[in-house]
Amino acid sequence: MTKDDCLFCKIGRGEIPSATIYDSPEFKCFLDISPASRGHALIIPKEHYDDIFHIDGDTAGRLFSLATVIARAIKDETGCEGMNIVQNNGECAGQTVHHFHLHLIPRDADDGVGISCWQQGETDSEESKALAAAIKRRI
């Protein structure tokens, strides 16, 4: 996918209208058109990054810092009790638009919003130590 074909790049450039919450030269935040709950918003970098594997740490850090400000504003306005922060990478993980984006999903008790949960598995202590060491070597 090119920047010219990317839905979120078009929204970032203003070619597709959105219910915009925040707009700067680097980021745009807007309400999701298919919200899980009232106030469900997306934050995108205006520069195209496919996913977390392609975005640089500084940009991701600034985006998440902005998320804390927007999350508080959404909570203050909607009165929600909690919030899910969701960021999917790759189709197998639920990513449908291949432009890095962060979901802010306001939550209330018994709101009926289904956020995928995983079944907790078991792990072998020695296997976990070996995997942790192997990952640590790649950092």
C-alpha cells in the first residue's frame, strides 16, 4: 500500500473528512466511524508507518504521550469508568488498516463492549528464561 492509497493517510491530509479531536503537523486524532463505544477515538501519525515494526521509538513515544492527554479529555467528557488502549499489528492480530494507529476505547461496567481476551496459558520456567535471554540479546 502506498501513502496515496492509505485510508488513514487520506484522513491525515484532510482528503477524507473526520470528526477531528486533535490535529497537529505530526498527529491527528479523530472519532472512529465504527465505534466500540461512545468516544472511541483513533490517534494516527500523519507520516505513514505500516505498524509498530516500522514506526520509530521517538514518534511512538510522542504519540503515546498525546494519548494520555486525549484519554483524560475523553474520560472527562464521557464520564467513562475506564479505557482500553488497543494497538494491533498484522492481520493475524486484528489490524485492518495498515497504518499505525492507537485506539482509545472508553469503557463502563456492563457496557457490552467485547475486547478480545486471551486464555492464560502455562509456561515452563526454564523455557521462559531462555526466551527472555534470546529476546534481550536482540535489543
